[in-house]
Amino acid sequence: MKPILILLNGEMPFPAHVRGLSRKAHRVFCADGGARHAARLGIEPRLVIGDMDSLPKPLPKWRNTVFLCDFSKEKSDFEKVLDLAASSGAREVWVAGAVGGRLDHLLVNLSLVERFAPGLRVVFVDQGAMFLAARGRHTLPCRAGETVSIVPATLNARILSRGLTFPLRGETLRKGSRGLSNRARVPRPVVTVLRGKAWIVCNHDGLARSLKRG
């Protein structure tokens, strides 16, 4: 199954990039106010879930969209839509609109990524891509010359890299800035997490220039 694209209600500075991802995704799910982004981008989502207090007005005339009204306060709208994606059999989701707004929402979103891993790979997409890498080999979705940052998510993450300008040769990254702003020397470099977990951020530096308009 191709990844599911999830639209949240946060900032989306590169809408054309998100519209392009919607064409590659298996389906598009919206967490409540994410439906406003879908309407603005001309995307008809397969599903919208939440308490429906942030829907676009007027509501688009979507013919094939399922609306699931869930008033539960025990889960955020992002957690609700991740539950649905996982139960549908998805192994990977792309998430747009996850940043901006309240800092506590951002912290919850990051903690949810950790909770759903490794069964569901959650990739935040915008100007680039960010995902939580557990133990194993990870091919990075970036081109030569683009910025790559590796930030440990556990106290001591041991990392091996291939194809980065400043290679990591099985060394331990501790909490701090040691893995910040590396650079891809070749397309699709490889990072292997030998111990612990690490956030990997690929900044698609050319995207800001090529996708200014949405």
C-alpha cells in the first residue's frame, strides 16, 4: 500500500508540494481543520475525523468523503486519524500541517510519532521530511547537496552513515547539536541506527524556491 497523506490544521507554507504528494498517496485523510487545507488545495479527502468544529465554510461538495464525528477529549484529532490509518493497514503516513500554533500540540504530535513507531512510520512533510528512525537501515529522501540533520531521540544513539559530507562511523550521538546541518554528498544517502532512535530531517533546500506558489 502507498502511504496515506494526513492533513492537519497547522501551517502549510508549501501547498504545491502537498498537492503533489496527494497524487502519489494511497488516500488522503484529514484531522478536522485539515479539511480547510484540502478545500484550498482542491483535494477531495477520503475521510475527515474530529469534532467538526474547524471545517471549511461553506463545506465543499465532496461526493466520496466520509465524515466521522468523534467528540472524545481523551485523544487529539491527530491521534484519532493515526488510529484509523494504522487500523487500515497502512505502514507509512505523510503528515502535512503538523507545525505552527501551540507548542503543546507540537510536543504531543512528536510523542505520538514515538508511540506509533515502529508499526507505523510517520513522516512530517513540508519543505522537507522528518521522521523518527528506529534501529535499522534508512534510505533518506533527499538529493545531493541538500541539508540533513540527525538529532538523537534517546540519550545515546549510535549512528552509521553513508553518503554524507561529514560521515558518522558508528559513533554515539548524545543530546545536543552534534548531528545538525550535515549535507548529502550523493542522492539518497543511507543512515543506519545501530542503537537507540534518532530524528532525521531532510531539508529540501530547493523546494522553497520552486514551490513558492500553491
